[in-house]
Amino acid sequence: MAFGQPRIEYKNNAQMRTMHEAGLVLSRALDAAVAAAVPGVTTKHLDDVFAAVLNEAGAKSNFLGYHGFPATICTSVNEEVVHGIPGSRVLANGDIISIDGGAIVNGWHSDSARTVIVGDADPEDQRLSDVTQAAMWRGIAALASGTHVGDIGAAIDDYVSGVSGKPLGILEDYVGHGIGSEMHMAPDVLNYRTSHRGPKIRAGLCLAIEPMLVRGSIDTAVLADDWTVVTTDGKRSCQWEHSVAVHEKGIWVLSAPDGGAEHLVPLGVTPVPIP
């Protein structure tokens, strides 16, 4: 602790390369879970598919057992925002589901989430997912060009506030975080603009950037399982997330096989592999 604030863990290049290994395993596991998200399957099936990829790669889940969490992924469907527990729920045509997972390789963590619309998409759900994903990438781009962690939330907020169509809400109770030798570490990464600039961005900083947007009110509640967070108005929600590293030469999205190039280059940012 320094002046009452949690200490930020700064990684060296070798540690960040190991985090990228964990991110690559995680990306493959999410690929498999996303492909399996079709009408008629249970959320538990998605968890089994994800876990099989981690097991085959010799990686560990950082979700399973975390404060007692009973699965390797969170499956948050429709009005469920985050931390949904996989189980017997059967996915139906038109459901929107956020799949959030993580992996550990040699003690170093990765964390990433994607949203899938099962079967036929409601255009407003598709817009919700598209805007959330685009907001995430703008937050990641701000990490490359900004000076303080607060620049990430400002970029996300500015983008979401500026899109055409019905306004979307940015959750404030759940935010991104540092990541490294643990899954959740300092600093918090807000998804909205505030007067607090946050810590300086410098080499060795690794963050999980994860905007969560809703089609209605940002008010949430936690269900009786003590995990699943839902919108109080029952409106649908969405989450996208990547783990990202800052090093001496630039940034690299740890949970993307191409380091994020596909989405960042059009935003004027070229990710650089970790030396």
C-alpha cells in the first residue's frame, strides 16, 4: 500500500509473454465456447467445452474456486450482466449471452469475455453487442495513446455517448482491473469519464478492459446465488473484455492471437509484440 492505495504490479517482458501464452489458450477456449452457443444447449455444456480446451493445453482456470465460484466460465444470459453461473439453463433462439473466462499458465493470468447472440438476433441486441465491443477497442486504443488509466474510461464513455440510436447505459458498479500474478489486482479501470485521472500508464502495466453496457437502467441487483448480477428493470446487457499489456515499444492485447491488430489498426494504433 502507498498512501492508502493498493500497489500496482508491473511486469517484465518475460512475465508478459507468459501472460500472452495464457491469453492464447483462453482465446481458443472462448472460440470453442462461442461456437457451442446454439439453441438447445445448456450453459453447463459451454462450461464443459471451455474447460476441455484448458485441460488439453495444461492450463488452469482462474475462475473455478475463486471465492467459491463453481465453474470455469461465467455465462450471463439476457438480463444477467456478469457472474452468471453455468447450469441447466437451456439457451433459446434470440438469447444474448456473455461468456467470461480466464486461464493461468505458469502462475500468470489472462481474462477475456465475448458476447454471443444465439440464433436469430434482435437488431437492438446486435447493436448493444456491437457498441460494447467497439467501446472496448476504443478503451484499448486509449491505453496506447493516453497518459493515465482514466483516459480509458473517458474514451469508452465518449464513444458510447456519441453513438446514434437509443441511449445505452454504462454500468458503474462493475469495472475493469489490473491483472498479472492474480486475476483481480490494482488499479480499477473505470468504463466512464470521471475527474479522477488514475495512475500513470507505463511499461509493465497489464489491464483487463471490460465495458458492460445495458439497454435500460444501470441499476443492478445480485441474485440469491450471491453471484449473478442482473438488471433491475429486466433489460438486456452485454460485456466484452480483453487483457492488454503495456511494454516499452507499445501495447499488445494478450488475449487476442494478433495482439488486437484487426481492430486497433483502423483506430490508428498498431500493436507491437512483446520484446
